[in-house]
Amino acid sequence: MAELNPIIQLGNPILRQKAAWVENIDDEYIQQLIDDLIATVAKANGVGIAATQVAESYRLFILASHPNARYPYAPLMEPTAIINPKIIAHSTEVVKGWEGCLSVPGIRGLVPRYQAIEVEYIDRNGELQTQTLTDFVARIFQHENDHLDGIVFVDRLESNLDMITEQEFQKRVVNKT
């Protein structure tokens, strides 16, 4: 049965460490961690979560885009375990978009990311997957992949002026008042 894991916050040194490769995908601990991450991201209204955000230093994250209070315009997709990911190609086009983070509550930032990426990863069944991701889903992948290298979205801001509180984001961007 999946359990909810506490999400660590900015300042915890684990968020700044490079995560270890997952060696044995079939390991019961890894499979349980995947289930726990899926439950945790759903409960937190997130669209993705990295293992490092629950203090587990593995190159593993969940891509779980769905419309919710934090991201009302997110596309709907099944939560997907992304293990040992690599970005193997990317567009030249970079787009700035609003991001938040479950480990940086209350803050949003306007972050530049590649508009399209080609990725490789291992799924929870041990199968190699190759996909091209665009727009918001590509943004989530890049955000979560950064966590595996100890990078938090605020590190990618071009200026402190690109930050906004969650309350102002909801008022100005989501509700456009």
C-alpha cells in the first residue's frame, strides 16, 4: 500500500545533491518508492515530484500532469515513473513559463526552459523509453530532472524580478484580475 512521504523544503542539503543511479528497478524498495511518490504528488496537487524531494537520493521522478488548483491548465496524463532519465536532444527555442515547486512553497518563478525535448528513461517495468515532449510536459520533465542534479527552479531565474508569491500568481495569472 502506498504511503505519503513528507516533502523536504529548500534548505535541506539533499535538495542540492546529485542523486544516484537506480541500479535495480525491480527492487521492492524502488517499486514501493514509485507508488509512494505517485500518492504523495497526487495529495500535494503537484504535477511532478522527484525522489530527492522526499529525501531519497535516486535518479527517479514522477511525471504526473493533471489540471488542479496549482496548475488549472495542465494537460491530463497518467502518472509515469521516470527512472535514470536523460535529455538527449532539445529545441533551440526557449520559452519562459511559470513554475512552482513542492519543496519551495509559496513562490512561483518565470523560468526559461526548452520548448521541446527528446528524452530517454527507464520505465517502472525496466523498459527503455524514448519520447519527444513539448510545452508544459517538457517543462515538468526539465524541472524534475534538475532536482536529480541538485538544481532548484529558483536557480534558473534570470532575475529576482521573475519571482512572485503563490497568492499573487493565483490572483494575477490564474484568475487574471
